[in-house]
Amino acid sequence: MASEDSSPAVAADEPDPLVEREVHDVRVVIDRDLCVGFGDCVTEAPDAFDLDDEGVAVFTTPEASIKSCLLDACASCPVDAITVFEDGVAIIP
Ligand code: SF4
């Protein structure tokens, strides 16, 4: 019987593109357990983030957002739910 879930399968060893992206030479990770859905990131970078059906942040098309906007959006999170890594080092928060 076919699955009703139409979302693309994500291999166990690959990051979930809804919560982790390599974009603009940085790696950005959303901690959905910390996110409280205030939407500041969506306001700052509407191309990059959206709130899902649960009211929690996910990535949409962060590559469409200019880097400064994306970084501003990550830094705007009031609960530090978005971490930005450059060369393996967290630069935000
Ligand atoms: S700014 Fe932070 S808390 Fe608000 S929706 Fe984005 S990730 Fe969630």
C-alpha cells in the first residue's frame, strides 16, 4: 500500500532540508524544539523562512535571500533557535 506522505524521503544520515541548510557559505540550523513561532525570522527574511502548520519555523528558499538578510533573520530570533555555522564555528547566536 502506498504511503500518503508525499514529502521527499530524507536519508537518516542526511540533514532534513526543512531544518538545516548549507547556503551562502554558512550552515544554518533551526532548533524546532526551541522555536516558539514568533515569526521574527519570517519577517526579516520571508524568502528563507516560514511557519509550518504547527507554527514552527522551517526553511523555504534561503538561497533566494541575500546573505545579510538571512543572517539578520537568524540573529533576530528571540530564543536563539537558529544557529549559523561558518567553517564549523557558530557565529550566530
Ligand atoms: S524567530 Fe526564532 S522563535 Fe521566531 S519563528 Fe523564527 S526560529 Fe522560531
